[in-house]
Amino acid sequence: MRHLLVKLIAIGVFLSPSSAMSHHSGPAVYDPDNIGEIEGILTNLLWRNPHVSFTLDVTDNNGETTSWLVEGGSPARLERRGVVRDFLSLGSTITVAGQLARSGDARLRVTNVLLPTGEELLLLSNTYPLRWDTDKAVGTEDLGIDSETRSDAIEDARSIFRVWMFDFGNSSAIDSLWNEDYPLTEYAANYRRDYDPEKDPSLVECTPPGMPTAMNMPYPLEFTEVGDTIVMRQEVMDIRRTFHMAPDASAKASMQTPGLMGYSVGHWEGEVLVVETSRIDWPYFDQRGLPQGKDVTLVERFILSEDETRLDYELVVTDPATFTEPVTLDNYWVWLPGEEVGDWDCQMFDPIREYLIEKIQEG
């Protein structure tokens, strides 16, 4: 029988790229400063986006067994650095460490896994330090792109029309779109105070986020020209945005049906792409409990660096329901020659879905 080894350790850890990639916000559900370690038997496993998810049967000193829900990074990121499903085997005994749920329930956001082979597996992000005394590590490096693929991408690149990614080499750039403080209306401040992510019905299924949440996803995105539009495609949730570039596009905005991505009208100011978006039907400003009003408007600027290796992003949000004045956000992406935008192939883990539905019903 395996024993519960939960150890609450107040330590500082790097924020993972997955904190932004989550279908819901990792920091809202899990406490990055409250680290637990458990050992148990792997009983159920789903290797699908948005998260690697599994259950671990953990037996305490009294012989009582608890089934823990464990979430890791997404296969989309893990497989890019050589981490595949075969590393985890049903019925095996493993030790995992990670961020405990703020609710106090038996849930954990796994960062490190000690496998039966003695190897240590990084299952959320390769920015986390190794935890155990082993010289065998898996998932610490990113896979390279072969030189031919890279050369072809460099030759074909033009303006912003290429593949971009968060700068994972700069820990301060991860999840940095959002500000720490906002000029909130009384309604928004109260909403954020009372928001419980575990009672949010949008988290039960693979629901794509709307704007502007969709612009803070740490997966490849690319821009392509299609007639008199520019299409921005993201890997996460297979998000598609269309920027209408025709001269009469602005006049059509008020006639559009509101949707997750809203209606976007774009124009060029030199090499800078400027996009104005309205008609957004998405109730959240971010993934941390801030609401969004129906009259929100966004102005985005995509600014290509002189050497064309970086794309700076500026977003001005005007939302009288949430903010007492316009709010400016910014971030950037880096060019990854040869990288591709893949398919998301999302599926929620049944035990997590059942847990969330139970929480919603309790509320």
C-alpha cells in the first residue's frame, strides 16, 4: 500500500507557459506557492488537449484510498519537446509534485513526475527545476526544427505573414498580457471578488475562449491573406479570426451578429496592422474572474520589428461596464521559422468534467 506524501512547501516557482494556455486559468484553480507531493497508482489517463489528465489512487497511513485528479501540460506543447503518452503506464506507481488546488480538494497541477524507471519527467513546462536526486530527465529541452524546413520558412516569410509564438526563453513574457491592476467599476470589482472558476459552466467542455482572452494563448499562430481579408489562425482551440480589410468593412460592423471573436476591421499604417473589433459576445475579459460588457471595443496594433524576428502587440480595451477608463495591454511574440500551427483535437477528461458539474450543481 502506498502512503500519502503530501508536503506543503512554500517555495517560489517559475510560472509555466501552461498557465496561460489552459482552457481555464491555472493560477485561478491551483496555488503555485502551495506545492504538494503524492505517490500512488495511475488508474486512468487521457492524453489529449487541453491537458494531460489522469487519476492517481493514493493510500494514506490509515489505509484509506483517495482518487486524486491530476492535470499537466498540453500534448501540443509536450510532444514538441519529446514527451509522449508512452512515458505514463496505467497501473504503475509514480510520484508526482505540483500545485495544489485552492479549494482544498484532491486535485493537483503536476509539474514533476518520478517514473518507476527512476527518470524525472517535466509534465507542465521545461522551465521548472528538477526536484529529485536523479540524473535522468525527460522533457527538459525543446525539439529542434531541421535546417531545410527552417530555410524554406525564412525564404517564404513576408511581413507579419509567418508563424509566431510566445517567447518561452523569457519567463517575464509568459502570461504577461494582463495587468496586475485595473480601473474597475464597482460591478466588475464585485464580480471578480465572487468569481469561482470551478463553478463556471464554460469550463465543462472544450469551449474556445472569446476576445480578448484568445490573444493570450501560448501556442503557434499565423497570419495569411485571403482575398480582401487577413486570417489569423491559432493552434489552441483551432481559433480563427478574420480581419476585414475592404474599404467598406467599417460600415458593415453594426449589422454583424455578435460572436466570440467579434467583428474585426483592419487597415495598415505603414508596416503596422491596426485592427478594431466590436460585436463581441464573450462574458469574460480574462481568465481570472473579470467580466466583460457587451459594448466592449478593442483596438489592436501588430508591430513588426525592424529585423522581422519579433511582433509586438498592443491592445486598447474600452469597456464602460468593466473599466472606468480605457485599458492598455501589451505583449509580444517571436518568429519561429519552420514551426507549424497544428490541430487542437480537444477532449475534456471525464472525471474532471464530472467534478466540475458537481461543483456547479452545488452552487
